[in-house]
Amino acid sequence: MQAETHPGGPAIPVRRPRQVLSTSIPRHWVEDDPGTTHFFDALSSTFPFGESFFVRSVNCYRDRIEDPVLRERIRGFAGQEGQHSRLHDEHVEMLLGEGYRLIAVRNRIFERILRWQNRRQPRFSLAVTAALEHLTALMARRVLSEPERMTGAMHPEMGRLWRWHALEEAEHKSVAYDVLTIVAPGLWRRNLAMALVTVELAFEVWLRMAYMLYVDGLLWRRGVWTKALRFVFGRGGLLRGVGADYRAWYRRDFHPDQLDDRALIARHAPGITAEMTA
């Protein structure tokens, strides 16, 4: 069944997790696998500055939104992203404590660049936000569809963190897109944004992953890379089978809710909420 594709939708709950990442989390927290661990570390390390950028991009146009339901969903979106930034910032601090100091330098550079982009290119910033929200929603759908396969091998605290993040990405995936269609409609801007961010995000994640493996003295271990690539792209992997849903973005009639996640959200929300707020 196809989801509704107009602005609005269910309220977006802002959960306030009590979890604080503990010192018991091992350096390689995915089954002692450094490659897969650092793939998630690298992705997570981009979230604090990235999600602050998302909130600024959407809030820039909040006063132009007349629909009260969408305005309320914008508030929920901002609240969820703020919580994501907070917990993933704790994860970054954990990485810095393990010796990956250049992560902080690179994050400061990106923070300055993205603040400049918010000021000087607000419409394109919104298009970039909508595109990245689609990418993260595709990954979230994979995590929620097979939570045991995707997060079962993680340290319990990190598994909870990624399941919670996936749930909320699915809940708010259409907010930035709905704002974009109101304030900056048109195909060229959103398609250019998606093409650019796909390349940039992939490059940044693999660069950060390579850096952390270098610090660990494992950069040139073929087996480490093979296992990580198998997790991401292999049979049943995180990004395996998402090509059609990714390409759908480039259609003129695309909307994020055409990929209907309501059943996944309803199935997992109670348990994930309980494990994150208990």
C-alpha cells in the first residue's frame, strides 16, 4: 500500500534518551571487527554537524509554512535531530579519547562550511538536507527491516543507539522534502543536490574509515576491508537492494512517503522507545 504523499502526517515524537555511552564499549564494538566498526564510527562522526545543518536548513523557512500540521512536524523534526546530535557527539568524544584526533579538526571545518552554506545558499541547503534525509531513510529502513542482522552483533549500547536513530529517521524522513516542495519546487535543484551529496558522503565516510584504520595500524589489511565491504554491499548487506529506491528520487513525481515505512515504525517504536528511555 502506498503512503500518502502530501504535507502532513502523524506527529513526530521527541524522545529524550537517558543513555550516556559508557566506558565499557570496546574500541571495535561490532564483533571485534575493526572495518565494520569504523564504517559506523565514520558515519556517526558526521552526524553532529550534519544534523545541526539540517535543522538550520529547515527552520530557515519555518515561518513560510502555513500548514499547522507540517509546522508541528518541523518542530518534531528539529527536536529529534537535536537529540541525535547530542548522542552522536558523545560518540565523537569517545572516538577522540581513543586517539582519532583529526575527526575533531575535520568536523570544525565542515561546521564552518555548512554555516556559510546556510547563510549564502539557503534553498540549496534545504535541497541537500532533503537528499541526505532520503539517504539516511534508506539505511534506516534496512536497519528496521532486519534489526538483528544489522545491529545484533554490536555492543548493546551501540545497537540501541542505531536502532533508535533508524526509527526516528523513518519517522521524519519527509519533513525537509515537504518544506522544499513549498519554498523551492523544481527538479533540477533537488537532483543536483542528490548527485553531489551521494558522492560527498561516500567519500567522507570512506576517508574517515581509512583514517581510523590507519591509526589502528590496520589500513593495509585486506581482510579488514573485505569484511566491511561485505557488510555494506554483500548479500543482505546494509546497502544491498536499495538501488531502485535511491533512483526513485530522480523521478519528477517522487515523494519519500511512497516508500511506506508505517508498518515498520508501528512494529518497532514501542520496543525502541522503551529501551532508550528506561
